[in-house]
Amino acid sequence: MVRDREIIGDGRSLVTSCKVEIDCIAYAIATAAKRGTPVVGSVIYSSRYPFSTAIFQCYLMGIRKIVVLAHEWEPFYKDEFRRAARLARELAIAIEPYFEDEDKRFTVNKQPEKINDPDAWIHYNPFQQDDFDPENAETIYDEDSTPL
């Protein structure tokens, strides 16, 4: 749990001896409350999707944003996670995914490899003319073929 770029609470998921599972977000809220730290306006970062009880605790404590590591849901808890998402929508709490993987569109550099080469622009020109002649064109191919 982070507020003003400072960690104010931390938590983890636990399974007690009586087989009750404590959510990591509820644990983090409890740690911050035990320390006497106000949590209004903080952001929660979690590697796991929250339970509905934790969503309601966030609402009561004034937390409006939860950032969750994007990965496959645990199949056993799918219904609980759906309930939590529905409750978060009703209470205006944002649950945002965080993706660890880089976006593949931005990982390829199409610039010339040798920047110091004065003739590098000869081998790569982003404005190179193509074979299209607009005065002799019979058909025009749009990128998007869906009608407006």
C-alpha cells in the first residue's frame, strides 16, 4: 500500500489453522491501521486479485485504486473474483491491471544500425516513394475496409 510515494502498509495472503484465508489487501490495511497510519487516498499494488471483503474494506478506508499484476486467475476463486469486480464497479474503485511484459510494438528499432555512417540514410528512408500513382489509380485500397 503506497501513499505519497511511501510504503505505508504491506501484507500477504495467509491460510489460518482453521482453513480461513486472509486476503493480502485486508492484511495490508490491517498493518497500516495497527501502525496508526491514515490510508485515505493510497494506492494498493498486489500480485493477486482482491476478494470482495477486501474491496469493501478499501471503500470504507478511502482507497480508490488497486493495481493488480495481470496473470491467470486461480480457477478455485473465479466466482469470488467476479463478485469483487462487480462490487468494485458499484463502489467506484478502480482495479487496474499491470503488465510485466513489454509491448512488442515498441521493442523493434527500425533506425539504421550505424548512426555514425554518413551514408546510412541511403539504406533506410522512411519517406521512400512507392509505386502508387494517384492519377492513374483505378481502385484505392483503404487500410480499414469497414464502412462508416
